[in-house]
Amino acid sequence: MKKSLEEHAARFDEKAGAYDDSKSEEYHACANLVVEHAAAEPDDTVLDLGTGTGAIALALAPDAARVVGRDISEGMLEQARQKADEASLENVEFGHGTFREPDYEGPVDIVTTNFAFHHLSDDEKREAIDVIAALEPRKFVLGDVMFFGDPDPDDPFYTPAVDDPATVGTLADALTDAGFSLTAVERVHDQVGVLVAERNPTGSDVAADE
Ligand SMILES: C[S@@+](CC[C@H](N)C(=O)[O-])C[C@H]1O[C@@H](n2cnc3c(N)ncnc32)[C@H](O)[C@@H]1O
């Protein structure tokens, strides 16, 4: 992690009020893919990590039984709570939690994250993926800054001073080492994509039983 949790939280506290008006076309494409791949169903509990102002959590809430959003920035969480109130969404809850310590106990069907995982170092990403796998969701949808080619700080989305994105290969290794199968890879930009990781995806039960 290029900055401490406290430094990242302070940075996002400062941006919180203007955050929703600062998004790129690629951000929206990535967020839409995360929501689409999450494909929440009426009985599902969704955990959205690095939830920020709740873009993913609030989009999934109408389709899910319950959505839990976790973040380290109280400023971002406050915006998310306000938006949930304005939309009269009562099945969504926002609170403090990190990728490696989500501070959530209970069943989770789907874990999502969008544009946040790149704040962790590659070792920390592995630890976080292990924590997520231990929650036993059927699916983890990871949208983020990630490298499909060579990292290029002159291209958008990668600011080496604050960000620590991984290559798609590094993420795929960590996900499969944690017991997930990679079931979709979506390239939004050379430095932005969505990975869908599932436990026991349709069809694999048969193979596993043989
Ligand atoms: C660019 S925002 C993305 C917010 C939201 N997911 C979205 O799609 O709009 C990144 C968020 O990640 C949060 N964050 C950074 N490091 C984190 C960590 N280690 N654990 C949890 N949240 C973190 C920040 O506070 C910030 O709200």
C-alpha cells in the first residue's frame, strides 16, 4: 500500500462531496459490468468492499435481500447513507471495514468491489482475497484498475504515487490459489477491467464429483 489506511481515508474524506461528479466513461462502464456480473437475486446478501459513496451497493440493493457496504472513509460512507435514505432503500447498511478486516460476520452470497482494490499492495491483495474466500461467497466480482499490458503512468487511471494496481495475471493467480474459478474477464481499457471469480460455477460440480 503506497499510503496508510488513515492517509487513504483522509484523501477520500476530502473528495467525498465531489466524488460522484468526477467519474470517467470507463469508470461507469466498469461499474455497470460489476453490477451486471454480480446479478444479485432476491435471496442474496451482497458485501461491497471499498463501497465509497455506494455506487455498486445502491445499484444492487433493489435486486438483493440485503447489501452491506464497507469502507475506511467516513466522508464517503456518509454520502452513501444519504443516497440510501433519499432512495428509501432499507435493505442496505454502510459501515467501517477494510478489505482485510471487513468487520462483517454472517452469510455472504456475493462480494463486489469497484475501483478500490488497487490501493492494496499485491501481497495485501492476496491476503484480502483469502479473507473474501473464507466468507464463502459463490461469486466475487472485482472491477478495478488492473494492467492488461505494460503499466503506463502516462495513460489514465494509474497514478504510481498513490495507486498499486496489479496485472490481470497476478489477480487471476491469487483468485485461483484461493479456490475460485475465473469465469469472466472484461477489458474496459488497457488499465481497467472486471474479473468474475466463482466457487463451484455451473458445470464444475459434476467434474469435482467424478
Ligand atoms: C475510487 S473509490 C471507489 C468507490 C466505489 N466502489 C465506486 O465504485 O464508486 C475507492 C474507495 O476505496 C476506499 N478504500 C481504500 N482503501 C481501502 C481499504 N483498504 N479497505 C476498504 N476501503 C478502502 C476509499 O475510502 C474509497 O472510498
